[in-house]
Amino acid sequence: MTAGNYYQPTAANVWTGRIDGTDPDVLRWHQRVQPVHLLQLPSLKPGQQGIALLGFACDEGVRRNKGRVGAAQGPMALRKACANLPVHFNEQLVLLDAGDIVCPDQNLEAAQGALSDAVQQLHAAGYTPILLGGGHEITYGHARGIYHSFPGQKTGLINFDAHFDLRIPAEEGPSSGTGFWQLAQDCRLQEKPFHYLALGIQMHSNTQQLFRTARELGVQIIPASVFQMQDLTTLQTAITQFLQQVDKIYLTIDLDVFAAPFAPGVSATAYNGILPGGVFMECYRLLLQSGKLAGLDIAELNPAFDIDNRTAKLGAALVFEAITN
């Protein structure tokens, strides 16, 4: 499926930017990223670590969820924001750009299936996927790929988001707001535990029914109001306890979890979202350094509504942290 209508490789000329020379200490990402076809992933040599960027150029789920479309352009905006980042990783790290999963025909379910297949291909080749969204419908395909890649291990789902994304699919089917509900149903049918930690939840962004659904599914909830310096130890303890319950983690960051001045270019802005530095960054690095990360994605970047590329640069900074940690 990934080699068909739902896959597009990245053109080599996408990764361009400033050149300060060729010495290792002045390189930028565009000089190290290797665009490859998903079906031609290079083999890793002993001692090498592999990370693969993969775009999910889709916002069909956002449209179905009645959000502001435009997130399908997110992966390219993130690539451009990453291109001039300085290289702070060693030569043993192989950083690929494996192209985009696309949704050209509004068949979200097929695109999510292609995404799941692609994630499994990356894992099978030894690469950790970092996915560039795209709407938050990225969750279902990405997490499914991780579940299939590590069937005998306990997978924990961690979502930095103002929303639970636990909606029951409506008449049009799954959307950007249904991913974790779908995963919960899959876990129930397969008699697997559903481990879900939701960080940054806003009461005004979720109905009472969604809170009730979260409680019924045993979701661990940390509201946005807790992301204060005086609560850092409480946050770190909660995250550490969650990590102890699982073997692998799927980590997703919906950029609408952040306050609108820092992330104006999203499908649904949050005027009082969390701040991207300080407390959030300490929690984020704790997850990145856990040794359990099986996949990360950055979701809901909508370049059509961005201001001075703030949101794209924020997303790029999050990818930078993931690469250097």
C-alpha cells in the first residue's frame, strides 16, 4: 500500500539552506538528511543509530472533525523549518527523510493503513520514526504501526494535547478527534491493556462525555493547569510512574496544546495553552531519555494560519530535541 497512491518520496532539492562549510562542526541538517524511498531504506551498520522522518500530509480527519483544514501542508513546512538547524549529533546517527504518506482521495482509512505499514517498515529496518503531521488523525496509523511492530510488549500512549481525541466516530467515520477511542477499541478486542496518559488537557476543550469516557477507559489525565514550575516534581513523578507500566511509548504532540502566541498555526488554537519551555521541556526530555520511545509525531501544524513561521519553528525545535536527546 505504501508504494501506491498513498506514498510520495521527498524530492532531493527540498533539503536546502545555508552552507557554512563542510567541517563537521558547521554542518546543518540539510547537509546530513538523506532523502530515500521507503522501499529502499539503507541498512544500518554496527554501532549506527537510525532515525527516519516521515510526513503524513493529510488533514482529511481535521475536515471530518470540522476543524480548519491546511495541516496537509504541515510536513513540508516542518522540513523547511528543520533544514537550517545546526547538526549537534554524531556521525553514527543516520537521519533519513522517508517521504510522505498522503491522502489524495479523502480515503482516510486507507491513508492510515498505509501509515501503519510504513511505520512497521521503518521499525523492521531498525529506524525510529519521527512523523511530521498532518492532522491528529496521524495517531491511529502511527500507534497501530507501533503495536504491530512490538506485539509482545506493553505500549503506552502519551499525548500532549488540549483534547482527549476520544470521540466516537460520526457518520463520516474516523477523524482527527477519534484516534485514541479507536485504539482503545482495538485494545479491547485484542484483550490488551490500554495505557493512555493525556497531558495538557483543557476543561473548556472537552465535553463532560469525553471526561466520562476517559475515566471509563482508565486514562491518566494531567490538566494544562498543572504545568507550573511548582508542580514540576508532581508531573515528573506521574510520568515516571506511567513509564514504569510500559515497555514502549508512542509520543504525540498536538501543537494546539501550546498557548496561541507560540502556536498560532494550528487547526484549533488554545489561548491559554501551556508554555513550550520550562516545565514542558523538562517533561518532554524525561520521555525522550527514557529509552522506551518507539515513535514520535508532531501533529496539527497548519501553515495557512501560522505567523512568522512561529508554529513551524516550534515544531522543528521539538524534532531537534528528539534528535539530540
